[in-house]
Amino acid sequence: MSNDTARTRPNLWEYIGYCYGRRLPDSMRDWVRNDLAGKGATIRTMFRAAIPALLVLSPFWFIPMSLYLHLSTTLPIFIPFVLFSHALNKVWRRHRLRQHGLDPNLVDELSREKNAHIHQAYIEKYGPRSGPSGSHDV
């Protein structure tokens, strides 16, 4: 199909594969950039990480027992899963950006734009920062 190279958004199967680690074609880089570094990227990534955990834990809810037992068998597994997905969110998104040939520092682009006035005020008051660039990047 010759029109596949011109597409800028993934179809359903490409999207599912992309959510769990597959690389999309280069024609979709703008979509990937927005998905991994745009507004709401953290929440989208956490939802994608939570879906496999929910699928694995859902059979426990078909076992006949009280709500208390259902919660006590699934929440101790699900809550740490969500916490780890939040803690490793930037690491995963940087990896995915690098996988698609994009700059991994795009993960912090919105934060840098939002806090640019704070950094500018710091530079005006104390001068530019010294040291390796990675030590003070937000």
C-alpha cells in the first residue's frame, strides 16, 4: 500500500503495538512526539501501563468472595504497579522517544516552557549556571 507512508496517525493495530513497545513509521514522528511529550503524556503512559495489570488481576474478581477479600487480593499488587509506572514514567517516555529517533529531552519540554520565567529570573539574579548541563536541567 503506497498510502501507508503518508499516514500521520496509527491505525488500531499499530496503536496497540505502539502502546506496548513497537516502533511506528517515521511518517508518524509528529504524532509520537505529541503523544510522548505533549500535554497529558504522563497520564496516557500510566493508563497504558495499568491495562496489563488489570487484565492479569481481573480473574480474581470472578472468584466468589467478599469485597474486602477482592480488594485485599488485588490492591496490594495493583497499587505498587501504578506507583512504579509513575516513578519510571519519564524513563520509559525517554526510551520511546529515542526509539523513534526523537530527542529524549522532549520529555521535559513542557516543564521547561512553563518554568522558563523562573530560570530567567535566576540567571538575571545570579548569572548563568555552571557545571555539566545535565545537573540542572529540569
